[in-house]
Amino acid sequence: MPRRVDLPGASELFRPTADKAGRPASSPPAVTPQPLDAAPSPTGRIRHDEKITVYVSSEELLALEQLRLTLRAHHGVAVDRGRIVRAAIAEALADVQANGADARLIQRLTQS
């Protein structure tokens, strides 16, 4: 027996851009950027506004998945791959900000 799924209607999917009088609807509050001297931190579990696609080799993906399972099995940290990547990005940004040309990321990128 097929299951019937309730889907949202157009009113739930699209917000109006003008009110009934034709005036523009109020826009969502602007995001305030972090000061450049503040150390970035991993965002954790929040809804993100932007998306990137990263291509990795099979070996890199397997290593990332093994890391995720190790974090869960040995450290009790249950996170997804995206959260691991966001934490690694935050670490790299903080290292570059703190150490400049001596940062591990810069050393690694200039060796290739």
C-alpha cells in the first residue's frame, strides 16, 4: 500500500516579497561579520547559509570516515563529516591568524 506524503504548499515554501499594500516586506536582519582579529570557531550544529563542494580521493574519504568512526568509538563524539571539516577549517584559519607564514597550512601548501 503506497504511503501518502503531505507536502508543503506554496505559501509555506515562498515568503512574500511585498505586503498586501505593495510595500516591500521587511528583510531578514543582516548578518554582522566577525572582526578579523577574532579567532574563528567551528560552527557546530546550526543551519548554514553557504555551501561548498570539495572533491577528495577515495583514500581521503575513507580516512575521513574512519576518523568519524574513531571519534565516536573512542571519544564518544558523534559528528558528521561536515562538522569535522568545519572544525578543521576553523583550526587552519586560527593557525594562519596566529602564526602567519609559519602556520602549518601555509607550510603544507608551499611544499607542493
